[in-house]
Amino acid sequence: MLTDLSFLNSGQPWPPKCELERLERLDANKKLFEGKHDQVFTNWIRLLREDRKAVMELIFNWHKRLSLLWADLLLGEPPEPVADTPEQTEYLEELMERAGLHATAYEVAIDMSRYGEGIFKLRGKGREAIIEAIPARIWFPVVNRDNIKDILYHVLAWSYSEKVPSLFGTKESHYLKVEIHERGRITYRTYALKNGTTIDALLEESVEILPVEDFLVIPVSNLLTSDSAYGLDDYADLESIIQEMEVRMGQISKILDKHADPNMYGPDSALEIDPETNEYTFRAGGQYFPVGPDEKPPGYVTWEGNLEYAFKELESLIDQLYIVSETNPAAFGNFKDISVESGSALKRLLMVPLARVNRMRMRFDPGLKKVIKLANLLEIGLGRRDIPKISKLKIEWNDGLPIDDTEVSQVETQNLAAGISSRYSSLKRMYGLKGAALEEELERIKKDREEDVDAEVRKAVAATEASARARGLNNPENQGSKGSTGKPFRI
């Protein structure tokens, strides 16, 4: 771990030696996510063919599929920020839409899975806050040597090269760009890199004083332990399983290819001499093994590849993949031999994956809140006086699963009938309405109910009058007539 800024001194190697293992791991995970498994699984060629002439043709990109699954379940349905007042909530919704926060958070969630760390970065542009996701490989936290959870500096550093004029035409020069983030302050530096691997002279330096007394870099870790400042990625435990699956399928494919184009044996009369090589060849193609006239008749050379056991091992590997990755077939849309009758049944089926997402949400929720609050303070500090200051913030999360409209409608109807929910809250949960749209819908419902009541009243009055006419009580000739009591009837 880095405990001070001395790794940026002239003459120090770049990248720092203590960070090389982490950076190599990040590069490998990036290749796995992109499907470049042959550049990471270096042992697969020997497992397929000892002559190292094999080609990895079957790549099962479980890595990418898993990262997208967690991001979908966490952020597939956008989380909704809620503040103390409608004015603050309306501003938050406008900020999230303007800054594209949902898309940025999705990128950070993918990085959490594949790198163990997703990182938000804020900056000002004019009077607005810009929220970005930055790659973990340029992030170098400097921690307190007595408490590695206490980050003193967030250093963002990346190297680049440029073609510059020289006496012999042009040459390539290497540079290192550095941002040192402190609470309320950012220092920008540019270094020359000798041979691209050693920090040389400091070329430029400038300082920016921030309008907020906090870091503008907010990391969100995947799974943290007490002895590390870096989160654990989702790929490390799965590499050996997925590599074995890909190699096993490659071997099965090779066996099937052998059976699709088998070799033959038979009399040597089927052979002919190639005039160029002066070698005997089989005119029908493929390999041919000649036998004597007194030996077996022509036939195919076959062998038992024991594919049954190969497929059994593959099934076992898939089961282990589900266990280690905390998923199941239903999480990937495979409902073979599974009956899902309701949304509740689906949630029970996905109990383990949803528990995994809840663990991610436990880390993501405070990070996202901090990003939103800092963006608000940054915009106020940049001169916006037309926006409210956010004091309290709550984020309403969704589970990312498809909504069972029938089940939700039944539940909300029961809640309304039992008096444990308002019509306002039920509409918000059922249809996702909010703000002015929700108020308008409530007004429409109120108007419709009033019209229904008026219609019922008119219907009742009309029925009463029709009944009276049928009995002749509204006949003018009968008005004032007396009944058995000697008193006139009154209607």
C-alpha cells in the first residue's frame, strides 16, 4: 500500500512496485470481460495440444455475463432519490437526469464486479457539476499507515506519449499526468518519464481550491476485508472453473471432429503416388492405412472418446460455477423444468442472487448519496443560487426484477382496503408516478369518483321517481286524495 507521496519523486519507478500485482490483475480482468481469454489463460494450449498448435475457438464469456447481471439487478430499474421537500426532490431528479447519473452509476457497478472497485469523480463545468466514472487502474489511494481505511490522498495518474521534433526528425517522449486530490484541494502535475518507466523532472504544477471541503473522488468497493483498502473482484474465484470448461469443450469438439472425418483402412490399391512428393496418398481425401490382401476388409478407424464422462464433468463444473458465483440458471433466464407462477415465486427462486445484490447495495447506497450531496454542494459553490441545499437524502432502490402487475395490484388493493396505505403511495409504487404526474392522476381519480357518485345519485333519484309513477303516487289526480287514515299522501 502507498502511505505517502514519495512514490512521485524523481527517480522512482512507474508504476510503483507495490502496485504492480494489482495493476496486472486489473489488466487481466479487463481482457476477461472483453472475451480475450486466450491472452489470460496461458495454460490452455498445453491442455489442448502439446505441440502448441491449438487454437482456442470456444470462449464462454461468463465474466461479462456475471458483471452485467449484477449491474442489471442493482440498477436495471433506476433508483429514486427522495429529499425532505418536494422542491429538493424535484432538483435531485433534474440533477440525475442532467448529469446522466444513472448511466454513470451503471458503469461504476460493472467496475465493482470486474475490478473490485468502482470510482466516481466530480468536477465543475461552468456552474454545473459533472459526474464521471473513472477506471480503477489510474487510481492510487494513499492511506494512513496506522489505519489503511483512512485515505489521505486520492492520486489519479496515467502515462501517455507524444511525438516531438528532434534533430533527427521526431522522437517519442513519455509523460505522466497526475491529479492529487485532497479535501478541498486538487494539485495537478505533469512529469517527464524516462524510457516510460521512471519518473523524471517535474514539468508543470498547478493548484485548484475547491468550493467544497471534501474529496471529489468517491470509490465504491465490492467486498472489503479488514486488512485491505481494495475491494475483491468477482473473477478470481471463477477463473480455474471457466478455463477448465473452455478447455473441456475444446477437447469434446476435437473428438467430434475426429468422428466427423474418420480415417480408413483397406487394400493398398486405393493409394496413388503424388508426382510432386513421390508419396502414396488416398485419392478420396483424409488419412488411409493400407492392409494386406489376407487381412480385414476396408473400414473406418474408430475409437471411443468417452464423451459421456466429459459431459458429466462439464455439468459438474457448471454446478460449481453457479455455487461460487452465487447464481443459478434462473438468474440467466434459463427456466427449463422450473415453474414460476408469480413475482413472489421468482424472488424466492432468486433468493441467493438477490442477497448478493443486497450486499452490493450496502456499499453502493452511501457512495451514491455522497456523490449526489457533493454535486449539490459543488453547484452551490460554483454560484448557483436557484437550487436548494440537500440536507437529508434517501434513495429508494428496486430489485431489478420484472414487475408482476397482477400480484402488485392485488397487494395494493388489500393495503388500501386495510387502511395501511394511502392512495398516493399505492399509485407511486404501482405505476412509478411522481411529482406533478402523480398529483394529476390523483385529481383525475378524485374527479372520476365524484362523477361516479353523481351518476349513482341521479340513478337512485330516477329509480325512486319511476317507482312512484308505477304506483300512481305522482299522478296529479291522486294528489290530495286520502288514504284509510283520512290524511293526504305525502311524497
